[in-house]
Amino acid sequence: PVQEVSLLVLNLESIDETVGAAVAEDVLKSTIDELSCAEPSQSVEPHGRRQDEYDDLRARVEKSVTRFIREPDRWTSLASLLMKSMSFHVYRQKVASTTTPCGDDEAKEELAKLPIVDLPRTVYKRPYIPQLDDDVDHGVEDQRMKVSVSHQYPWVCIAQQELIEGVSLPCYFGMDVVVFTEKTNLYTPTITDFLTSYKDSFTPWEWQRIQNRSTQPPTSWLRRTRKDPRGDNEKLREFFLRWAIKEA
């Protein structure tokens, strides 16, 4: 069967000009005040929780954003949190609609009132949507609805498998977003220094491809591959591409 994956991309580049980067934490707190927050298993019935449990959950959700020092990182983390929560509610709504169909306007109104959900993570720190059936462990990932999230300022992206009735096979995919910018600083003052600091993250074959452009002269009867060294900018671009593949 054909699997469908939807992609949502946000560009936060204009935030500094419109609202100011320093208000990321205030926006987070006011959003939680408005919507509240919940565990996946509590998202349908968020009431009846003990206050200390809710306070602990809220503190954990806020820390997932405020733990970052740089304001751009806080903005991307906040956007990622809201996108993952939206993805969970869309999933829950689609599961519910198989038994209780509702109109588009009603669905949009319901989504606007739902709490921020703190998604669980795998041992590899990848967020996932858990099963919500009564007869299963809520800590088990629902294989029918995979998600992949990535962000690097100013971009925040989420890819989500579409839930298709009658299709239960998992769809394995990954996504990563990178911005091609120089990463030189006090500790890695040159591009070469920056790349070398990541050398151990690549296999010898991958590292050679970052350093050299392999070519094969058509007139060579020996068909030997010639390695042409890349320039710094080309090395950096190749590094980012291969790093994105690993992250995805």
C-alpha cells in the first residue's frame, strides 16, 4: 500500500523584527496558561490531576525550552514543542474520527482548545506518538503514525505519516534540516578546524568524500578514480549534507 507523509515547515526569521527575541519565555508561559499542558494519556481528560503532578509536568515542559541560553534556540524549541503537540492531537482526532466522524469546522474548533502535550521519547531521544488504546501500554509507539522533527534557526520542520484506514504497516522515514553557515569560533577558528572536530563521527570512506571530490577521467583506460581536493566552502557543504543524512 502507498504511504503518505505530510511536511510542515516554519520560518522564524521575522520574529526578531515583529515581537523581539527576548519574549520567548513569556510567550511560552502565556501559551501554557491559555492551553494548559498534559501527558499523552491525559490529553483527553486533563481534569482530575493532582496539582503537584501538574506543576511537575509544567516545569518539565517549560524547561524543555528555557534550558537553552540563546534566544533563537528557545524560539525553535518552542515552535517544535507546539508542532509536536499539534501532530499528536491531529493523530488522536483521526483515530477518533474512525468511530465518531465530525465536520472540518468542528475539528478545527476542537484542536484550538487542546492542551500542550509532552511527547515521550525513545532511548535515542526521538519523540514519538504513543498508542492510546485502553488495552495497550501507553508507552508503546504507535507504528501507524511516525513523526520526525528537526530544527535549526530559523527553520522548524515536522514530517508526519498520514493515518490511512486499513493500513497498519509502519512507514520508516527521517528528516533533518541544516543551514549552510560557517561554524568558526574561538575554539575552531577555521573551517578546517571545525570539520576536524567532527572527524570521528564519520567513517573513513565518508571523511574522504568530504575532503575530496572523486572523479574518473573518461579517457583513462585504467579507469582509476582521481581525487580532487575540495575547497573549504565545498567541504563545508558536503559535511552538512552528510551530517543531515546521519541525523535523519
